[in-house]
Amino acid sequence: MAEGNIGKGQKIFKQRCEQCHTVEAGGKHKTGPNLHGLFGRKTGQAANFSYTQANVSKGITWGPDTLFIYLENPKKYIPGTKMVFAGLKKKSERKDLIAYLQDSTK
């Protein structure tokens, strides 16, 4: 997968994700979980966040490839998730957001 643009990804995060998620270490959970440490973590495993059984049971490990599929249509990838985000249809936007998340959540 080609690299995305971190700056563009940050703008997408602020516009589409920040109302429900934080990225910094020790950041609070909102409607969605804090995303710090996302890469390499299994679905439904952020400490002290109440996930649906669908998220817990999915059992995949988050990485660029799995996020690329998930972010296109979260409810299709994890049926039963409580994430209400419709998804990012444009491949370039998903790549940019993933680049930002890789940079901001480690």
C-alpha cells in the first residue's frame, strides 16, 4: 500500500474522527475508544472501553491493511459494531488517515 500524507490525514481526523476518538497516550475514551497503541492491537481490546461483542469477537489485529478495509465501511467489516461512521470511500483519504494514525498513536 502506498504511503499517505500525514498532514492531510490529520485534517481528515479532525473533521471526521475527533468528535469520537482521541489519539494521545492516556487520552480519554469518548463515544469511541482512545486510539493510542492501535497498531498491533486486536479488535475490542482498548483498556476500560465498553465494546460490542462483534468488535471483541472479530479477532483481527489492527494494521494498515486491516484499517484500510475497515475504514471504507466499518459496519460491513464488523457487523454489529456500534461505530456509526459511514466510512471513507476514497482510497487516498483512507491512506492519509492511516498515515496520520500511524504517526500519532505510537
